[in-house]
Amino acid sequence: MDQDTFQPSNDASSAPPEGPEPARRNRVAMFRPLKVRDFAKLWTGLSVSLLGDGIYYVALPIQVYAMSNVPTALSIVGVAWTLPLVLFLLLGGLISDRFDRRRVMIVADLIRFAAIGSIGVLSVTGALELWHIIVLVAFYGIGDALFNPAFGAIVPDVVPQELLTEANALDQFIKPVMLRLIGPAIGGLLVGLLGPGEAFLIDGVTFSVSAVAIYFMRTRPRHAGGVVTVASIRSDLATGFSFVRSHPWLWGTLLAAAMALLTFFGPFQVLVPYVIKNQLGGSPQDIGWVYAIGGAGGILGAIVVGQRGLPRKHILFMYLSWAVTGLAISGFGLANSLWQMWLASLVMAATNTASMVVWGTLLHRLVPRDMRGRVHSFDWLVSVALVPLSFALTGPIANAIGEQATLVGAGLLSASSILVFLVCVKGLRATEGDGSIHPIETAAA
């Protein structure tokens, strides 16, 4: 075996059942996957692009509100960004199962580099109009739809089975560090000192760094290959759907996430920066710091789960944490000062990240290798299918009842929907059993 890479078994389901997670772990356990050189390369590139995404999340609302200071404007941009993401996710999953996932991710990075870089160029030259943003974020969404299923499917090809919990904890540690802590803090400073256009340019460059890092990975995961026909696409989709439908922990959680994201994603993305800017009198740096404090909360959530391991009652833990995430969204609507915004952001990100560590580990351990791309695309598709609608509804509802009331209601509806699924879906917690995680024995052909 090459000492620089680890080639796990072709099917995660062939691994032996694992016993309960150890109660105590080494303090730096979640960094162990970085000893796998290809995983380190993968995460070096992704960390840089996540830094750029953190800048993007600050620069985008500031740029849009500078052009049209009404929530409806950012709602339209949000629809343009997420609708292509939804429409292309299944295709992205099929592509990641049939073709080299490295190449898929590189192409996706280049698409996002071109889209975000173009926004930056148009902004700094003074030629940017709202319709430019709408068109270009649509291409950005297509890039996301290609990248995310491929990334989710390639991690178990690179990391040994026994390190998947640590790898997922590291995933949920690095994301808040770069995406929600360092990225937004830098984004606020860049926008405040230079302007949003320069921030977009830097974001674009980060995708090229990611593409280069992925290019130099040595691991060449096997893929199905073959000629792609309409019949094969239908067959693959049907097989993936049948697999998801046969496991309540999968379909129940996907539907619960879809309902929760419908209620809060649009209000959070559109109204939090609007409230900070227009009702609390905040600056671009203040918007960046609210996101950055959330990044600190995400780090805390990842560390706790990464060090303690998968909870025995992992489904219960995941759902209760997501319910608290929803209540934190209501906190944004109740806040009347920046420090209260910080607190809501901290709680929201900590609980959401802790839940995502658990969810990612379940997907990697329980989904057979040849199904991962499709299951990850179903995960993304069902979870975000209603996000464009969430964006579309946010502006009109906020205009009707007020921005802060919309945030409060969104959080309460999100928490309630999560708890309803926890109580009502039969077999949802079947994976908990005696606390062990037993890989699924049979993959659909």
C-alpha cells in the first residue's frame, strides 16, 4: 500500500460492524485524517475556497443592498442562486458516480471561479447591474450542484473507515472556521476598506486554488464509467430513490431538513444582514462579525462531537440540536443589539454543526460506496428543493409583517417541524439500537 494514500474497500458496506464509540478520545483525534496525504490536499483546497465563500456571504448582500435596498432584491438573487442548484443536483450525483470525481470537482471549481470572478470584474469597473448578479450566481449554483455530491462521495474513497467520524468532525470544524469565522471577518474588512468588487475577485481566485489542490491528489477512485443513456439515467435514479425510500432514517431526515430549510433559510440569508444594516445601524464589518461569531460556535460544536464521538442516541441528538438551531433563528428576530445577534449566531451554528457531524458520519458509514454519489445528491436535492421558494417568500412576507417578525416566525416553524418528524416518523431511530453503527449489508444493483 502506498504510504501516502489509503485505498479503503470498494464498498463501505463490506467493513465489519463497529462497536459503540469510545467515551474518550485523544485531544487531537479529529486531525488524524490529515495524515492521509490526499485528504490533506483535498482539504487544503477546500479550506481556501471556503474562505472565499465566507467573503462571498458578506459581499453579496452588501453589493445587492447597495444597488436596491429592499429585501425583495436579495430574495430574487437567492432564487437565481439556489434554483439551478436544485435542478442540477441529481445530474451532479449521477456524474459523480459514473466519472472521475476529481475531474468533476475541478470542472465545478472552474465554473465557480468564472462566475464569481466575473461579478468582481463588473463591480470594480462600475458596470455591474442587478441582472448580471442574477445570471452569474445561477452559474455559481450549477458549480455547487456538481461539486457537492462529488465531494461528499469521494471522502470515504480517501479516508479509512475507522477515521470517518474524525473526518466528518474535521469537515464541520474547518467549515465554520473558514466559511463562518475567518471568511466573513475578512469579507467585512475587505468590503469596508476596498469594496465588494475586490472581495468577489478574491473569492474567485480561491476556487482556482481548490482546483489545483484537487488536481494533485494521487488517489484515483474507481467509478462506474460506461455510456450514459436516458435509460441508464432513469435506472440509476430509480435505484437511488429505492435505496433512500427503504431507510426511514434517510428519507425522514431529508424531508425534515427540507421543511426546516423552507422556513428559515431565506429569512436568515436575506433578513439578518438587512436588520443589521437598516435597523441596528451596523456596518459591513458588523455583518461580518455576526457571521464570524457563528463560525466560532460551529467550531465548538465540531470539537465537542469530534472528541466525544458519535452519540449513542445519535438520531435524537441530531434532531434536538436542529430544533435548537431553529429557536436561535427566532433569536435574530428578537435581538435589539449586536451582542444579541452574536449570541443567536453562536447558538445557531454550534447546534447545527454538531448535528451535521452526526449526519455526515451516518451517510459515510451506512451508504454503500456505489450509491454514495446518488444518495449525496438526493441529500442535497431534497434538503434544498424548497430553498428557492424560501427565498421567494421571504421578501413579500417581510414586507407584510416586518423583518424581525418574519425571523421569529421562521425559527418557531423550523423547530416545530423538526420535532414533528422526530415524533411521527416510524423507524426513524432504528439505527440507534444498542448504540452500534452497523453498515448496510446490501447495495442495490
